[in-house]
Amino acid sequence: MHALRAIILTLVLAAPASADTVAELRAELTALTGAVADLARELSSGEGASQPGYDGSLLDRVDRMEAALADLTGRTEELEFRIRRAIDAASNRLGDLEFRLTELEGGSTDGLSPPALGQSMPDLSQPQLAAGEQRAFDAAMALAAEGAPQEAATALAQFIETYPGSPLGPEASFKLAEVNRDLGREPDAARAYLNLYMAAPDGPDAPRALLALGESLGRLDQVAEACAMFDELRARFAGSPQAAQADDARARLACP
């Protein structure tokens, strides 16, 4: 049982390595902040006016560095948020596992917090968002509402890539498929539905994603594949409203 405990700890705490660590980002942030401050002093004193060998004016350099500083600050905040969220989730999971394993081993659970009824993970009904996450989502959705599908598609795809696992991700994926269809890019729309389904095949949005994927494949004249999606939907989510809609969709495509 102790070996099992060690394996569980390894699995719960294992996470893919990030390209940047918080320490590296903080060091870069400190260096960049200092460089911006030096340039600002140089600009105010007029010392940079006669210095050759740099690309563009001193003011342009300050602007570029300030933009890079803002981007780096956002990346640092986002990474720290994700680390905190992963630690919180792992801590809750470990507490639950500790309690259950102690019970299985016949030990005393005095002093251990019992697991929350019906769940072993923290309540995510009101998830917190990373810095800039809501703002990026709102901006992308606004582009779609304003009739700029190409810009919206780019912004939505970037949002999905930047914030994997976001609670706003499913809505962004459905909107991405919609704007791709507006642009006449049905294969890209089908790919958005497929990616959404594959990301959470048992999630609450899986039936809707499967139905939309089947309908998209039907529009692409891939009837056999579309029928397979509808059959998958009816088999896995028989009681869902989308399963009933899949029956109608199968009839329209004359699925066998």
C-alpha cells in the first residue's frame, strides 16, 4: 500500500515542463525593467540624442521595451496562476487520497479532513481566470460580433492556444468553428469541433461537439464519417438532447 501511495503521489504531482520557469521570467522581468528605467532617464536627460549605433530613435526603443515588459509581466502572472491552480488541485487530491488510503489501511483518520462528498477535486463551478484571460476572450468575441471573422478567427485560435483548459475554451472553440464557416473554411470548422471533443470526450460539451462535428462532416459530403459521429453520440450520450437531434441528422443524410 505504501508503494501505491508513492505511485499516486508521482502521478498527481507530475506535470509537463514549461518552457519558462517563474524564476527565469522574474529574472528577465527585473533586467528588462532596469533597462527601461535606464532608457527613460537617458531620454529625459537628452543624452541619447547624439549616440549612434542603435536601431531607431530612443523613444522607439523605450516603446518597444515597454511593450516587451508588458508581455513578459502577463506571461509571468499567467504562469504563476497556473502553478498555484495546479498546486491547489494537487493538494486537494492528495488530501482526499490520504484519507481514503488511511481508511483502506485500517489506520486512524483522526486529524485528517474527510473528502468532500461526491467529489475529490476542488469545486470549479466558479473558476478563477488567469490575468488577461477574460480580456482576451472578450476581445476575440467582440471581433466576431463586429463582423470581422478573419480577425476573430485569429484571436480565438490564439486564445485557445494560450489558455488551454480554460473554462471559456469550449465557447471559444464553438465560436471559432462558426467564424471559420463564415469564411468558407468548413474543414477548419470541423477541426475545431474535433479538437474540442478530443480535449474532453467525457465533458459536458462532448455531446454538442459530436453533433456539430457530424453536421460539419455532412456539409463536407463525408457522409460515412458524419454517420459514425452521430452513432457515437447516440451510443455514448443516449439521454442527451443532442442524441435526439442526431436521429434527425442521420435521417437527413440517409445513414444506414
